[in-house]
Amino acid sequence: MEQELKEEIEQIKQRNKRVERDKAWETSWTRRICIMILTYIVVVLYSFSISKISNIWLSSLVPVIGFTLSTLSLNVVRRIWEKKQK
């Protein structure tokens, strides 16, 4: 019984660490900046491919701002970020 209780406590501690790491990632500037940069590049390339917009650089900022507010995660960047956090 005592051993089971110790194992349960250890599992809870591990889960809490994962939750804290997830929260730190979701609020990190690394994540936000990567989303902004990648979105901007994709939107600029897309805009060039569909038409000639008078001010393509300025027009491309609109979707970047909207997309930055989303909850998309970047797994590769996140793994690198987590290794540096340890």
C-alpha cells in the first residue's frame, strides 16, 4: 500500500512537470516569434504567387497578426527550446 502511494505521488509530480513545461512553451517568446516569422514568409510567398499587390509587404502583415494569435505549436522548435530550458 505504501509503495503504491509513493508511485502515485511520483506520477503526479511527473505530470505536474509536463504541465508546467507545456504552459511555459505556450507563453514563450520563442514560440510567438517563430510563428510570426514563418507566417510572414508563407504569406509573402503566397501573395507573390497569386497577384501583384500594390504594397505586398504591408498587406502580408494582416494575416500574420491574426495567425500569431492562434494556438499553433511548432514541435521541432519546441523540442530545442525544452532542451535549453533544462
